[in-house]
Amino acid sequence: MDNPILKKIHFGSFLLLAFFPLLNAKVVPLVIGFWLLTNIVLGVLENKKTGWKSIKPLLVQSSLFLVILIWTLIIDRSKEAHFYLERSLSLLIFPVGFYFNPINFNHKQLNIIKISFAGASIFIVLISAIIAILQLIQQVGNADWYPTINELFNAPNFHYHFRTAFENTSDFHPTYAAMFLGLSFIFILNLLVNHFTEATLKLKIIGTIALFLILLLMAALASRTPFAATILVAILLLFVKLKKKIYAFYAIGIAALLSVILFLTVPSFSARFSQISISNTNLPAENGSSDSFNLRRGILHCSLEMVKEHWLIGVGPGKTQVLLDSCYNEIAPEIYKDKGFNTHNQFLSFWIGMGILGLFSFLLVLFSPVYVGLKHHNSLPLFVCLFFSFCFLTENILARQQGVVIFAFFINLLYFQYQKLKLSN
């Protein structure tokens, strides 16, 4: 494709998606549709000249959606299954769009896409966090509220008030916002390590400040898994990338020290992480106390019980929640009543819903970018996929548009970028 105007329109559609954190939920489908249509039209025009590519990469990355489609149309025809299928459309749309994408981006363009996403994520979380804090402070002194700012910040449930205010302000669940920040941290850290020698002092300072700001915001959001995943993947990245491994050990020390400081100084961070203890791993009791960590013990128990009973073919995407709710009622009906907790584990969710085939197709989509990336001596797909994997251990990230869009976009971006290099070579 030689037309410069068409190239700008094409790359602009990718930048629009990269700014996803700033987009209104109603605008997102329009942006995705524009991006998909641009890639299909330009891809068809280009393929008429150069010939059609192998369809194998498309089948690999859309395999999970195809399994969901088969379950919905042939086996589980419930309304819930059809809603599940509709919610999973991004798992087909993005592989199709990237398959038709006629341009193999250079490193500069890829970096612009990743930095645009990072900048948008930091901006929306920072602004929303400031607004949320100000809203809480404005209520100080009101009836049925805290009399002083100090009592507000030191309240045992401050994390609940802040996370609720943040979600109402940004329309982002704190876990998804923290996941966006964690992914941004990996992108920025990877760029700094790769280009540290040629980067200007100004860029190094900006990058370092951005990394510390991300960690501070993640601590305020108090989402445990994304924070831990970010630290672990960042340390692994440094071990792999740095020639002098001693610097990676320094990073571990800095990460440990920073975590302690955040625990001691950020109320929401300390409150959420204080819930983690060995004594808090028992199943919730009907008349006992419960918190988010304790509740997850019951969720994990029910999920594993369902895997044991239906490990081969699953129960169907539309029936999973009904069976989970039935199991919760046997543990503590009043605590779990009307909560509708899903598996809080993406791997178990696909395994329970669609059996071994669902789990295998999910793992195929998730780790195919790692395979093609490592074949081209690029470890970024490994770090990104590991980060998502850690997040999947405690959340059904693909249950919401905010999760499935970003996952499908970046996983397919990394996969098809190196798949194109493989085919061209």
C-alpha cells in the first residue's frame, strides 16, 4: 500500500484503539468497527495484488471464539450462552482485523501505539483518582460521614470508599484500571531497557517518573493481583534483558522497599493487603465475618468442585453461573445471596464452561504470541502474556468489554506482527 493518505488513516485507526482508556463505552464499538472496516478494505485491495495469505494464523487466534460459537449454536442454546457469545465478539473481530491488516508496522510505530495506550491509561486513572479523593474529602463533616480528613484516610474501609468513588468517576472497575496501568508499566520499562543508551536524559527522567507514578496509582487502587503481577513480570524482564544481573537483584530490593513504603503510607493499599493471611483462608461461615479475600476461598472451592465433576466437556457457558450460585448457597447462602460471583479465574471459567477444549483453545490464543515472538528473539510477548496470565488467576478479565478489548487487541498485535515477519522471511 503506497498511498500516504490511506497509510495515515490506517495507522490512525490503530491509535484510536490505543487510546481506548479515554473512550466512552458507547464510542468503543464505533471505533472498533472503523478499525475493522479499514483493515478489511485495505487488506482486500492489497491481497489482490500480492495474493492471499495463509488462513492458519487466523484460525489459531480465533479458535477460542469458534469453540464458544459451537457451544452456543449447537449445545448450549440458552439466552445466557448467546449473551456470552456476544460479549466474546472481540475474540473474533481482532484476529480478523489483524489478519487483513496490509501493513507490517516498524518498531517506531509499534512503540507509538504502546506509549499512546500507556499515556491514556495514566491520564484517565490519575484524573479519576484525584476527583474521587476530592469527592470524599468534600463529604468530611457531614452527618453519617467522617468528622475529619485524618479519620477518613485511616478508616478500615477507606479502600472501599475510594474504589467506589473511583469507579463512579471513571466508569472503570479498579481492577481493570490497575491492569491497564500494569500493562503500561511493562511497555515503558521494556522501552527504557531496550533504548537506555541512546535515550536522552529527559526521556529517562520522564520514563522513570511515569513508572513510579504508575506504582503509586496502582497502590491507591489497591488491586492486589495486578500490582503483584506487575512487580513479578518487571523483575523477570530485568533478569532477561539486563546483561549485569546484579541490577536485577537491586530491582528486587527496590521493589520490596517500595512495597513496604506503599503499605505503610497508602491506606487503601494496606487495608486490602492486610486481608491476606493464612487464618483467612477458611470457607466463609454463615454467621462469621467475610471480606473479599475470604469470599474468594468459597468461590475457588465451588469452581474446583465443578471442574472435578465436568472436567472433560464442561457444563456450557450459559449454565456456569447457575451452578456456581447453587454451590455458594450450600456454603453460606446469606453471604453469597444475589452476588452472582463468577469463578474469578479465567482459566477455570473456560474449563468449566467448555471443558478441556475450551481451556486448550484459550491457552493457544494466549501463548501463541510467545512462540512466534521468541522465534524472532523478542521477549516482550512473553512478558505481556505472563502479566495477563497472573491477572487471569484471580479475575475473569474477559467478562467485561474493558478486559476483552485490550486483551484481544494487544495479544493479536504481538502475534500477527511477528507472524507477518515469519511469512515474509
